[in-house]
Amino acid sequence: MYFLKIGSVELPVPYYYSVETNDINSTDTYRSDETGEMHRRRIRQAVHTCHVKWRLSGSDAIPLHTSLEDEQLSVSLLDPAYGRCVTCIMYAENLKSVFYQEQDGDEKKSWWEISCTLVEY
């Protein structure tokens, strides 16, 4: 089983994985000042956002970055709301890389923390 797949490529198992779904409301959605009632017109339901973080060696970080760089990604992700994987067209936002060096300077014990948010179109 996998958490994330882009196209046919399984991504490494992340150490942090969070999926949320949000609705998109029209611009004429508002809360009345006088009554406090919500007037809502939902135009799209259950848009996926996935927050992920990986800890990887340098050689594993490069292919991950390459997988996330396209403008549109066909992403299969494990969605706990459905209890299965769903496929969405997404993009990677806020791609961040942080390097952690072990104190003894041993490059093999050092790693990269790669994080991003995958957002459904």
C-alpha cells in the first residue's frame, strides 16, 4: 500500500501526512449583518489538500523534487474519508527543503526534510 503516487511512481512514505477537504463557495456567499444567518452557495465540494513531509538522504531528495515540479500532477492519495486511494489533478505548493547535518559531520547520517502542500485544481 502507498500514501502518494504521482502518475505511476510511488513516492517515499512520508513521516507526516495530513489530508483535508474543503468546499468552494461562490462570491455571493455571505453572513447577514442583521440576522447573522449564513447565505451559502457551494459551487464545489470536497477539494483535497494534502500536507506532507519526508526525511530523506540527498540521493533520494532529487527524484522527489523532480516528481513534484510539474505544473499539473496526477496524484493518487490515500484519503481516510473514503478509506481508499483517490486520484486528483493537483499541484505542489510551498515546496521546502531543509538540510540537517549530524554533529560529527558524517554526510551519510545527514538528511533532508522535504515538505509541500499538494492542492487539487
